[in-house]
Amino acid sequence: MTSGEVSRLDTFTSGTADWGGLRVVVAGFGVSGYAAVDALLQRGARVVVVDEGTGPVLTERAQVLGALGADVRLGAGTTSALPDVAGSPPDLVVTSPGWRPDQPLLAATARAGVPVWGEVELAWRMRPAHGAAEWLTLTGTNGKTTTVRLLAAMLTAAGLRATAAGNVGTPLLEAVLHPDPYDVIAVELSSFQLHWSTSPRPEASACLNVAPDHLDWHGSADAYAAAKGRVYANTRVACVYNVADPVTERLVEEADVEEGCRAVGFTTGVPAASMLGVVDDVLCDRAFVAERATSAAELGTLDDVAQAFGGTVAPHHVADALAAAALARAHGVGQAAVRDGLRAFTPDPHRIATVAEAGGVRWVDDSKATNGHAAEASLAAFDRVVWIAGGLAKGATFDDLVRRNASRLRAAVLLGRDRKLLGEALSRHAPDVPVVEVDVAETGPVSERDPVALMDVVVARAAELASPGDTVLLAPACASMDQFVSYGQRGDAFATAVRRRLSTAGEG
């Protein structure tokens, strides 16, 4: 690549720049990859798309964008090397967020000196040249989607045209290029997305928490934390951190932000100046008020949090609400809109959702708790737990999780490939807690199995262990893909199995 070609990439600072003739390889043809190809083709770029998949969804996408001029290459071997574009080396590679830097195509890209952008980088560079929506960016090991949706609800309650996009499901490019422009975008960012992002200048940013996760992707806890810390880079107004998580404050201290940007903390305790927190049962702002040294603004109550989350006031729900409020306040949202957004909020499924209550036992689905940090937050919401856990550990260990929560556990039902890791931690740190392992013989692809049949067995074992006053909690601390298509399917199967068992018991 010549120096002239490198400098040309620096000119791509808006969607109206001259993208014509740019040679781009798009690595991965998922939802974000499809959006990237579509946007690039509309601007005259030459695009080659590669993906190892061959399913009907990818084939349909290939037909649509192939008709518009994309060179789509699907199937085994298509991502093993860096392809040419129209007979010449590419100027740029746009990668899907889940692709690791050592993936063969990306490794070849690095050796060739070709720049790599992620969807977030591309979206920032395609923003309108004038009047672009502000970005309020958010990351964290756990709680991202809940918090970014809370933030969008608060922004909407303030009368703003707002949406949540990014890792939350809606491709960021779709939000940026929407024909009816947004005033502000609540942007959820994963560590993968942040790894490939350098240019965004958010108005405000937040990191909710940092706990070991995706170490198989990043290689170390330090590299993972550093990726999370990139959310703060270039922030202009406020960097929001979690007072209870010193790592997040350290990441703010280390961030290269714009002059005048403030550090704003959130805490579930009483807030100091330049923080949001809780006094008695009131959510308070001592950061975005004129006399923050001596006064605070009321933003809502713990009853509002309980209303938003189906009657449960889990500590991490309070923290998520305060983090969302801090970002909203940084954008200038008033007190009443923060409260109204909280009251109007409906959480996504599989996040401490009560499935049923019968015989004094509560059944709760928190299948989204796919790592130890999330499971611990879930366990903290209940005093007596029959814990359903297990799946793919992703390189994690569970000794600290079990040791800190042993007093809450009445029993445990373990499933999944790495269930023995949890069983060993329980035997070391909670030896008096009854443990049942569910070992169901399964054959064939995960997509062809009956998820409810497995959960019928799990639920039956949990019901045998539960007593009045207990909560049977599905908070697996592990990913789901060893036995289920997704954490959503896992949670749905649990809910179906619970309702089926209770219905049968009622008939008996």
C-alpha cells in the first residue's frame, strides 16, 4: 500500500466523503457485516465479502448484495487468506467484531500493512458531515444492554429522537445512516468492538464494570481491561465510572480525553460530589448540578427501580439505572425525564425474570448471566438459592464466586460441558451444599436437540431440592452454546420446563 492510499483513508470522516473506488474486504457476513457492505456499495466502494458460513440466511444476503455489485465468497477456506479486490490488494479490511486478531485473514492483513476497521470505526466515519447525532457510549463486562436501553428510555422521555444501537442488536451503521436522523444514539460497545475502534469522540462514555471474560479472545485480563478502557478515549464531556470497581476509575485516569472532560462516579451508596448515588431510597445526582458540593438533584426512587424490574431491587439494577442517568445528565436531560424513562422501562428477557411462584418457591430466569461476575450480581439479589449453573466456562474459574456466595446456596444443579469446574469449586468452598449433576446423553448438532427435554430434567432435580422460601435461580455463570443455540433458548427452555412441571403438579 502506498503512502497516498494511507492518507486517503484519513479523508473518510463523513458519509458524504468520496468513497468511490475504495477497495474493501469485509470479513464476516453477519448483521453488522451486511450493513457495512450495503453502506460501502452505496458509496461506490468495491467490496469483497468473505464468510465461512453457507446457510440460507447468508445465501440470501449474498444474492441481494451480489446484485448490487458485491463479490461475495462463502464457504470453507474463504477466510484463510487476504483476497484481492478487483485484481489489486485491498485498501481496507472491515471486520466483524467477533473475529480475533490472530484469525488467518486478519493475521495476513496485519502482515500486509492493510488497515483494519470494525463496524464502530466505519460507522463513526460515515456520520453526516453536519448535524450528526451525539454518541453516548457504554461498555462493561455485565449490564451493558440493560443500561443502554435504560439510557435510551431516558433520552426518549426527554423528547429526543433517540435509539440504542451497536452491540445491543441494531447495527450502529443503520442508526447513523437512518433516513430520519436521530438526535442522540445510546451506543453499546463490546470489548471486541472497542478493540477495532480508534476515532469516535463520544459526548460521554461509561464502563460499568470489568471482570475476567473473553480471555480466550483477548489473551489476558490486562488486554481485556485495556480494550474496555478504550470506551473513554476522546470523550468530550464526562467519563462515567463505577465507584465500586476501582478498575473503571483507573481506566478513566489513564484515558486520553479532551480538555474539560470530567470524571463522574456512580455508587449504590451515598454519593460524594461529582457522583450519582442513593440517599435513603432516593437516586441522587451530585455531579450535574450547580451547587454539587452542598446539594443534589432527585432523579427517582428505589420504588421506581423496582417497578422497572418486576418488583426486584437488585443492587446491580440500581447501579445500571445510575450509570444510565449519568450519561443522560451529561447530555443535558432533566431530572423528570430520568425518572420518567426509568418508570417506562421494560427489561429484555432472561435478566432476573420471575417465571413462576408456587408452593413458596420462586423460579427465576437469569440465563443472560453468562459469566461469574453476572452470576454473582444475580445471586446477590436473593437470600436462599437453589442454583442452576454450568455450560461453557470460557476459561473462567469459580472459586471466588462460590466462596463469596456460599451462605446463600441451599443446593446446586449443574449442567453443561464445564459443570465439573463448578462442582469442584462447590466442594472446596461450600462442602455442605447438596450438588446434583445433570448428565444427559446428547447427539447431533446443538440446533437439532430438544432444549426443553434437558431442562425438564434440570427443573425436576431443582424442584426436589427446593423448599418454601427458596428461589430456584438459573444464573449459569457460563455460556450456553455447548447445549443450546443461545442463552435466550436456554432461558426459554427453562421457563417452559418450569411451567410444564407446575401445571402437571397442579393437575395432580
